[in-house]
Amino acid sequence: MFQSAAVQRTRALDTLFRDYAGPVFSVRLWDGWQWSSLIAEKPVCTIILKNPQVLNVLIREPNEITLGEAFIHSDLDVEGDLFSVFTIGEHIFSRAQSLRQKMLEALARTCYGVGQLLRHGTQHSMRRDRASIAYHYDLPIAFYEPWLGNSLAYSCAYFRSSCDTLDVAQEQKLELICRKLRLQPLESFLDIGCGWGSLLLHASNRHQVRAQGITLSREQAQVTRQRIAAAGLERRCAVELRDYRKLARNEPSFDKIASVGMFEHVGLKNLPQYFGIVRNLLRPGGAFLNHGIVRSQLSPSRKSSFVDRYVFPDGQLVTLTQALNAAESQGFEVRDVENLREHYELTLRKWVEGLRHNAQTLLQLVPEVTFRIWLLYMAGSAAAFRRGDIAVYQALFTPVDRGPSRLPLTREDWYGSTSPYQEVEAWPIH
């Protein structure tokens, strides 16, 4: 018997979302036809499908890549709460896939991997890591400034209250890192993967250390040099375009080292080398703080990831256990581990708000596809932190010396309202 298009659509969506228990949402098609997951309640969002092809993708071949591509190319859009879409997506992706779809995804992954190999070399080689970092970070700084805020810190902020502004929370994060390292005036400090220099400038200006940063991004290095010059800190603050693997063992060592938001690019096989290089650069009594994203033991890496394809090529999240084991194998003692998962969700929500608020300005700097990639990536990451699929940890390490740790017995100086090091008179700018 012939069925109307409306009946077919209703049955297809009813089947797809059978047993769905998330927030109420609706679907609106290109011709105005609409479906709701629960008619009696107001939807928190509406998913807009702009052509028949994207409806077919949603029903027959839904995965992170296909639906993500539909969004970034504006074939699929969202009205209302963007963050709730990812709960809906989890339901879709949890449903059994056909053998044909699994084979097509495997073929697509293979073709993509071969293409990356031919263009940039083997995964996590120096050449390929440079290309991956450039892909993500070498956008003009004017693109980042409107939504990162005054600090230009592109990593998880630290919120003493959910009401904190982004600028306040980022300042608190930078200060917390310095307190955990217990930076002292005149100490030598290395920031591995220094971004646009936020931690370098904070540590040099507020804690009077001699700060050195390294990055693989030419754009970041250039901007950091400009910020150092503008602050008049050239005498005690510098940045180099360098891979961490190029930090030779015979170079001058450092009293304290930090790595914030770079760890995700190292890769599981390179973790021992990474921690070994840092360990060899530390002086006796030194400390290393590693701030990075890890995945839950119960959340294996997805084989078809939108983030891998469009945001962080070759990014690889390890588990906390893998990271700590690698550090200990290279002669580090674990002194403290803090989970900032909720803080990163708050940070990402602030960034999404900034992206949306400044959309017209940003769209003059980058194509709409690029803008929508960043919007989807950040909203999706916030959802992943909320679910606990991923988390961000600050781990503090000291070299094993089989004697007293030389550290205070408590952490009171980390979280007090004032820092003992803030009482030191600031150095003159020139």
C-alpha cells in the first residue's frame, strides 16, 4: 500500500529514536514538515535538515563524520540549545550499525590514513607533528582574540565560581600552575608548547622567573615575541620555534617545567620519550606540571572521529594510568593529581558563547566552514567533558631522588587567598 511521505518520515524517525530518553527535541525538514520526540513538551532544540540527502544520512548512515560534515557545510543546523544535540547524537551512534556502514567507515579511515602518510610522513614524526600543529594553530591571531579573551590562554580555565568571567578564570589557572610549581624569583622556567605566551608572561611578570617557551606554531611564536616585547620582558622571557624532542640533554637545565595543553599531541608510543626528556632537563629539587586531556578507561577512542579529521589531526588521548605509568618509568614521582573536568566544560561553554557573539567579525576572517568546525568541536567537547568520556588533569611530578622531597607537607599555599610570592616587589618593566 502506498504510504505518504509524511507517514514514511514519521515511521523512520520513530524507529531511529525508539527508547530515546534524552532532552525533548524536534526535527524540521526543508519543506517545513516537523517531527517531535515528545509532542507534549516544548523542545530544547530543533534540528533543521535542509535537503533530502541529509535526511538519508541521518537515518541510514549516521556517524560523527557524516553528521559533522552536514553541519559544517550548513546542510544541517540547530536552533536552540546546541549542547543538547550531543545527547541526541549519543543515542544515534549507540544503535547497531549495518555491516555495509562499518565497511565504508573502515575504508574511509584507511584512505584518510594513507593520504596523511603520503603528505606528512609517519604518525607523530617531527614533520607530521609540525603539519598537524600548523593546521590547528596557524590561523590569524585576530580569529582567536574575540573569544579567548585578554589572556589568550587556549586551555582549561580555573573557576572558583561558575559566575567567574573567562578572563578571571584564566588568570586563576595561570596563577594556580605557578603556585603548584612554587616558582621563586630568578628560577629558570620552561613552558613546553607555550601557545601565545600566556603562562610565560604571567610567570615572568608575577613570579620573576627567567622563562623560556617552545612551540611548533610559527604564528604562535611570532605573537608571543610581540607580547613579550610589548610587556618589556625581553631580558627574562623568550620563545623558540622548536620541537620538544630537539631539547638536547646537554642544554642548560631548568628549575621548573610546565606543559599545558600540548600533551595531547605526544602520542602513546612517545610518552616515555616525552617524560624522559623532561626528566633530564630538570635540576635536582625541580618540579614538572603536566596539564592535559585524557580519556576515561571506559571510553575507548572512536574509530571515526570528527575531531581527528577536522580539528586535531593525529591528536591521541591516552588514559591517566598510561600517562602516570610512563612518567614513573622515566624516574618521576607523582606528587599530586587534580581533575579539572568540570572546569573545562565551563571554559568551553564560555568559548562557544564568544564564538557565537562574535560570529560576524570572525566570518570576515575565516570561511564559514572553518567557523562552524570550531563551533561544533567546542560544543561537542563540552558535552564529552560533561559525560565524563574525557577529563583534564594537572599532574605534578618531581624527580625521584630517594630522599626528602623538599616539598611542604601541605598544599595550603596553593589555594590560599594570597600567595607568598605575590608579596615580592615586582621587577621594573625595563
